[in-house]
Amino acid sequence: MSTAAPKRKPRPNGQWALGETEPLNENEKFKAADNGLNVRERIEQVFSKEGFDSIPAEDLRGRMRWWGLYTQRRPGIPGGKTASLPIEELDDSYFMMRVRSDGGALSSEQARVIADISVEFARDTADISDRQNIQLHWIRIEDVPEIWRRLEAVGLGTTEACGDTPRVILGSPVAGVAADEIIDGTWATEQILARYIGDPEYANLPRKFKSAISGSPKQDIVHEINDISFVGVNHPKHGPGWDLWVGGGLSTVPKLAVRLGVWVANEDVADVWQGVISIFRDYGYRRLRNKARLKFLVADWGAEKFRQVLEDEYLGHKLPDGPPPPAPPASGRDHVGVHEQKDGNFYVGAAPTVGRISGTILRQIADLAADFGDGRIRLTPHQKFVILGVPGERTEGLVDALELLGLEVRPSQFRKGTMACTGIEYCKLAIVETKGRAKDLVAELEQKRPGYDLPLTINVNGCPNSCARFQVADIGLKGMLATNADGEQTEGFQVHVGGSLGTPDADGEFGRTVKGMKLPAAELGAYTDRLIGRYTEQKKSGETFAQWAHRAPDEALR
């Protein structure tokens, strides 16, 4: 008589709450050996004095991220080598540095300090990222302590701007000033920063942890694709508060966040945030890096179990049920243009092309914010910026001054709706150039289709990791290698069409791809113009680009 083979014991996923504390990959080993926050002392006392070659690998490509530092891509390495060269051959001896600005909030003084650092130490680079912060490039390790000294003197820093940490908290660029705001998230954000950022207890997570808080009815912090988001709602009994979303994220396995169905009072936001990040720390999957984001745990557990664990194991009390947020307006989620504040002044939002400015331009923005406004600047999650507190009679003067800098307050739809990641210029993961191609694409479309005014987003990404959110754009472009008409391998894109986040009449969905289509980068302008033309000709009354793209046959999308 045969006996059934014994069932194989499941492999551990590295969930600390289940007693699986043995490090299961190299990243977990270096984090267990020394908390990433501890590398700062070595940077200041050793590496900055002994130079780049003194930095050991686990600090260079690991722990230094805990302080906002990534090595740049060595110039001249083509995209075809990205996946084949060992990482040490991709490394340049310079760093990208992210300056942490939660909620995108900067004063004129802070912006001037970043601008001066850019000019003196970063070859005048300064990009506005879609995480509401400034990225600098060409940073030498020898200069890092002085850069930190200058940033921290004005209340800025780079703590946990990268790494397996709670990264910058997105916030409404018009928090506290917008006339239509449901609730101001500024205080809640400040509570999280004061209590938890830089705390070693939350500095060893399975992967990065992205947070967002906004009480704007525009839903301007892309809450559907963050690990945790608090979205402003009015509860019929309790009044203004927050709707809690968890488990969003893009990259190679995109997932939209789910509502837990609870209402969170403003004074409880920091406690609930701590509960969610603690679940991630304790129950998150640490065995495989590509399965370590919170979205995978949420997908396996579901909203009901996640809420139960949050309430029972971490908060110790139940949260009241809450209503979903109202649908966002059809006008879009950004704040470009001139808009009245609740105090009678105005905020003015401008659009640099794909977030690319410079230290020189940033200083001029800082001066304009002080001269025309109340000295406050807010960066947006869409690579734009807003100047707050401008008297009504001075708005047009500010608009004119910004446009002299190439920063348009009334931009074309193409300039307003296009984003791009860092790309092969600096990023070791990238396969193609992005910023330059996106800028050229915007210029070409402006020339071919002047006056085009239908909502449209174009997101250009250098690799599959979706830093520029290509899966949720009307036209999303993922960098890859393609074959041109002469049969030569060249930079190209996989095209995703019809992606969206929540709209007034639908939930978000990811873009569709066209089978077998690999677009050479040289054909990008002609293809995008052709696609827009077909949408314009074939759309039904009131139909968005995304709606058309999901019903159009493949041949219409080629």
C-alpha cells in the first residue's frame, strides 16, 4: 500500500511577525548587520575625507540610500548594456541626491539654499521629481557634509529620502490655502515627520514605503498608487476627516490601492500611519525583493483582513466606517494656472517641461515667490510648482515673469500633461533617454497641433520600473530596445495606451499594450501625433482618450 508523499513545508517569506527573522537575501543581510541610518557618521568622518574609493559596497549601493544618495550611471554606457554589465561598471563616482520636502513645501529661503548648492556642487542641476522633491546630480562624496550642513540650517535634509524607509510624504500643493479644501493635511504630515521619520524602528522595512495625504477634492496626490494614502472626506456624522487607502504601487507588477472603508480623525492620522507601516515592517515579505512591497501583502490578505489586523493588533480599537471620497473633477488633478485662495489671495502654478529646471532657475523662482507672493513654494506630484499668497493685482506680473524664464502658467496641453523620469542620462536602471526626448516631443506636438485643448497625459519612462507612472497615463511610454527600419537595434518604447487614475465616471485602470509593437524612439513624434489625430477623429461625444483607447482596435493604435 503506497503512502502519499508528505506535503512540502512552505518556504518562509521573511515575515518577522511569524518568527521568520533570518535574513533571506543580501539586502536583508546588510540591513540586519547595521541599520542604514548609521552610515551618516561614516560618510562624515571617513568617506568624505578618504574619497569615493573608500566606500564599501554595502554602504555605497545600500545604506547610503537611507540618506538620499544613489550612485549615478557612468556616462556613455548604452541602454543595451544596462542589464548585462556588473553594477560596479555602471557606477559613476558621483551621486544623485534627493532633498526631502514633504508635501512639496519650500520657503524662498530654502529654495535659495538648494539653488546655491546646485550651482556650487551639482553642476547647476535641479529636477522637480514626481515625489515633490528636488533631485541634484554630480554630487561628490567630499561635498556631502557641507551640503547637509547648509540644508539642515534651513530646516531641510535628506533623511530617508531613499532606501527601504518611509520616504517623502506627498501632500496637496495647496494644503491650507485652497478655497475648496475638505481638510488641511499639514498638521497630520508634521506629526508623522516629528514622530517617526529618522526613527530606527521604522528604518528597516521590506522595501520602500510611500505615503500621501491630501484634503483637496482634486485628489492631487495620486492616492491610488501609494502604499498608504489619506484622502479628505466629509463624514455625515463626524465631519471632515480621512479615507484610508493601502497597497498601491506600479513598477513591473502594478496594483491600485484599496480602500479599507474606515474614517480617520485628523488627530489619529499619525497613529494609523504608524499602524500600517508597522504591519508592513512585521508582516511584509522579505524573501524576494520583487515581492516585498506592501501591495503584495494587501493583495493576499484583502481589505477586510488588513483592517482587522490594523485595528486588533496595532491600534487596539475599531475605526468607524467611512464614506468614499467624491469623484475628482474632470478638470484634472494638478494646479497649473491662476487660482483664488480662501484668503482672497491667489496661487499661481507653472509648468517646467517634464520638471527640468536648474539651480539658476530655482533661485529666480525663489526670488519671484518672495517678490510677488508670501514666500512659499510648493512642488507638485506632477513635476510642476506653485507659488502661494499672490495678491490679485500682481498675478499677471508674476505670470509674465515666469514665462520669461520658460515657465508657463498657461501651457499647452502637451507641456502640462507630460512627465518623464530621470532616464539613461543618470539612472543605472534606464535603457533609454527620457527628459530630452520628452522635451522634444512636447515641442513637436505644440508645433503640429497648436491650440489642442483636450485633456491628455504622456508619461515617458526609461525602464519598466514606472518612476514616471507610465501604466496610468493616456499614452505611457516604457523604455526598451527596438529595431528601426534598417534592422538596427536602437532605443525605443513599448506603448501603453488608455491608462488612468480615478475619473469622475470610472475607477482607474492600467493602459493596454498593442501586441508586438516596439516603437523606435526616432518615430515617437510622428506616432504620437498620429495617435492623437485618430482619437480626435474617432472619439464619441465626451469620450476621454482613455475610454477611446480601450475600445479602439489594435490597428487604430499603431
